[in-house]
Amino acid sequence: MTGTLLGPGPMIVAGFSLLITAVAHDTGWSRATFSMIMPVISWTAAPTAPLYGRLMDRFGVRRVMIPAIAALGLFIMGLGLFAHTTWQFFLAYFLLGTVACAPSPVGFNRFLMQWFIKNRGLAISLCAAVGSGVGFALAPQIVNKIINIYGWRGAYVGLSLLILCISVPVTLIFMRDRGQPAAETVLSARDHAAQLSAREGLTFREGVRTPTLWLLVAIMFLQGNAYYGVLVHFVPIVTDWGLSRGIAATAISFVALGAIGGQLTAGLVLDRVSSARVALPFVVCGVIGLLLIQSAHTPFAFDVAAILIGVGQGSENSVIGYMTSRLLGLKSFGAFFGLMFGAITFATGTGPLLMGYIFDKTGSYRPAMLAFDVMLLIAIAAVLCLPPYAYGHKTTTGPSHDKPTPDPETI
């Protein structure tokens, strides 16, 4: 929870718009220049996600995570202390992109998979709710207060100190991979079950040959384009209807509320529904929210649409991460989920870019949102094509479905 709360999402993305405004005002640089920073981060981070996942599968989460968290804090500090020109800012954000995917759902989901069996879905969702929900709500407030007192350079330094002084020590003290023996500890029946579970699953070479993996990658990429494309342009969508910026800001806050609700709801149902179709209600909420935005004219309608989109967007990493562990196993989970997270990370750059390009060409967001409607409908079709669960408790140990897994309590 500490790692997700002080992870790349809250620390880099949540306060980004505040920092853009402050830096541009102080330096005279155009906001258009800074608008290219997010694609630089997302498109740099996307290829590294499967790489970090494979490294964690091979060497453990701790050995990869701790250096990446420390590097994240140092690179953010470098923005405050040493970045003075445009190319220095772009270089620093490029470096952030190279490490951002390690202390992200790629790493933390891989870590949680080792320790939780029966309540795996709940554990993933609780950490996601803290990171994506509480973290995204608190970070802009923290950034704003530091900017008011110490300026934007102080804000970068303050964010880096939160990571270096809290996240790094907590990770050093408490993060331990399942394979590392605890001092004076005898493994329980559930510990043995978790170790058996961690050895289950497809190898990376086997996984890339299965349609299941690419269906999950497609689901993440299609949803990422739709959700982030709309969310980045949410304020102009609302104000184009003649509503105030304050109403738009309030609606955006409801996205966070919906995300927290979606994550907690996912935690309650993932461990109880033994089918990949558990993802359907969350994607359907996103479709309804997107359709509602296209016909909304009142503040209440935009608030409801924001909540529904938040449910879909907020639950995505938790639901797909859990489903990956049950459909493909844990042997190469880091590499598999790294591919999926890389897809959604890439989509955070392509979705908003597509939205802006179509608006510039047509003078309307409607064609882009219709395209996003189609993307989400394709994602629903992909969910319906997923096979039954193959790994985990109360399932079977492999795709052949011919050997039952012993109950963890009876080993």
C-alpha cells in the first residue's frame, strides 16, 4: 500500500497539470511543449514493462523493485535541482519513464501474487484503491501546497523526499519474496500452497503462443485508449456544453470516487467468481459512462458518467491482473502482466493524442468517442472469448483440466 501510494501514478501523473502551469508561468515555456511530456513518459515506459516483469520472474521482486524506487526518487529530485532547459526536462522525464514500470502494478501485483491465494483479488484491489484512489486524490493537494510555499522546484524535491524517505525504507524492511526464508519461521500449510502456486503456470515462450495472452493484452490496450482519451480531454468536453470549469473539476473528482468503488467491488467479487467473465460488469460500466458523456447536458449527468468511467478505469489493472494469474499461472506472471501493462501505458499516450487529432480535424469530440465505444465493445467480445480459469485454488493445475489442486488448508 505504501509503494502504490507513493508510486509513479500519484507522484508523476496526479500533480502533472499543476506543475505544467507553474513551470510554464515561471520559465515562459509554452504549455504545448510540456503537453508532449506525457507521451514521452508513457511511450518510454511501455517497452520496459515486460522487461521488468521478466527480471522479477527470474531474480525476484525485491532485487528489481528497490533500485527502481530509489531511481524514481532521484530522477524526480533532479527535475527540481538540475533541470533548467527544455531538453533537460525531457531527458529527466525520459529517465523517469525507464524506471516507472517497476514500482507499478507490474511489480506490486507480482509481489502480491506470491503471498495471497484465497484473498488474492481482495489484496490486489485494496492496494490499487490506495494507489490509484487515495494517492491520486492526495498528490495534487500536496503538490499545490508545496508550490505555494517553495515553488515548483520545491514541489519536485518534496515528492522525491516522500519516495526516498518513506517508500524506500518501507520496501527495504518489509518486502521479502516468497522464496526467501524468514528467520525462525516454519512454513505453514498455506505457505507450502503458495510456493506450489508460484511454480504453476506457463513459461513465457508457451504463453506468447496462446490466444489467451493476446486477448488480455488487447483488452487492456482498447480500454486504455478509451478511458485515458476521454479523461485527459474531460474538462473541454464539459465546457464545450457551456458548463463551467468548476463543474468539470467536480466531475473529475467523481472519477476518483468511481475508481475506488470499482477497485473495492472487484476485491469482493474476484475471489468468489471462478470465471473470467467477472470482468464484464466493469467494462459495461465504462461503456455506459462513455455513452452518457456523449448525451450529457447537466452537471448531474456528467457526474454519473464520471463515476461509471472511474469504475471501469479503476478496476482494470486489478481485474486483469487477477485473471492473468488464474488463466496463465504465476511462473511467468511478471512477463505476462508486463506486456499487458505496457499496452495500457502505451495507450495513455495514443488515446489522448487520437482524441485531440480528431477534434482538430472535425471540430468535435464525437467521432473519437464513437471510436472509443467500438473499442470497448470489442473488449467485451474479447472477455467473452476467454477460456475457463486454469490455475489457483478450487481450479485445476493446468490447461488440461485433468488434475485437481489440493485445497491449501488440507496440504
